[in-house]
Amino acid sequence: MKPASRKRISLFLGSTLVLCASACSQKTAEEKGKELATEKIDMAKGIGVALQEKGGAAAESVAGGVGNVFKGLEKGFVKAGKKIVSDPSIESAGLQITRIQESLHGENGKMHGLDAYILSKAPAKGKLKVIVYDIQEKEIGRTSIEVDSQADEGKYYSIALDKKIDLNAISSVAFDYKPIVETAKK
């Protein structure tokens, strides 16, 4: 072998050894894992702080039906309303439920429940069975109210619910209508 070739090979091997030595870390896999986990935890803490400071406003604008992960989401969900599920008996009676909202005033300003806006195409007198469900579609409450409306009328009806029901947990409200059949007096 020529001396120039030896010199090149030695130079190549020397630089390769230097590169290999610098590329190999003295840290164990456990230490590398701890360092990586610490970095990720610090990132998560930073995201949490940012969400606490500014997340409420952002969540309120995108929350339409997502649920209440934190206060901003809760506000957005309430603004978006609850899902309305109407039994065919509602339409057959000429009724249409167009809006559900948390009762702001109720009777005596103390009612715990919902308000439903009901449109009547025809006169209707009967009982409206109301069942409330959470986001997992599990029943969390039920009640019934009297409906007495004239043709071409729209009004809010107050739906009192058990005080133990978390109104923010309600994602959908189902309605079923049974007309009151008046018997002729003898």
C-alpha cells in the first residue's frame, strides 16, 4: 500500500472514530426517557396555563354541542341549545318544539328546569312527557307538563325538573304527547 493511501485511510478511520464517539451519548436509555418525559410534562403544563388564561373565549366560540369540558365550553353549549327529539305524536297533534333553554326565571324566579318554545298549528290540549338525557344518551330525568294551546300559537312552557339534575349535563330532551280526551258530561 502506498503511504498516501495509508494516510487517507488513517484520516478516514480517525474521523469516523471521532464522529462515533461524539454521536454516542453517555446517558442511559432511562435517563433519556426521563428527559423526554420531563420535556413533554413541561409542554403540557404550558398548554394548561394558556388554556386557563385564554381557552374560555376560544372554547365558547367552537363549543356548539361538544359538552362542558371547562367553563368556556359550557357557555358555548348552553348558547347552542339542547338537542330536541320529538315523538311522531308531537307532529300528529300539530305541535312543533323549536327551542329548549335553561329556565332563566320560572315561576317565583326559583324554578329549576327548562323552557320549551312550542308552536301549535292546531288546538292542542294534553300531557307532554319530557325525558332528559346526558351526552352518553342515558336518561337522567323525566317529568310531564300540561299543554293547552290554540291554533297558530307559539309560547314558552316551563318544565320543572328535579333539583338534583345538573342542567349543564343535559344534551338532549325527548318529548311525547298524549291528548286529553274530554268525556261528555251526562
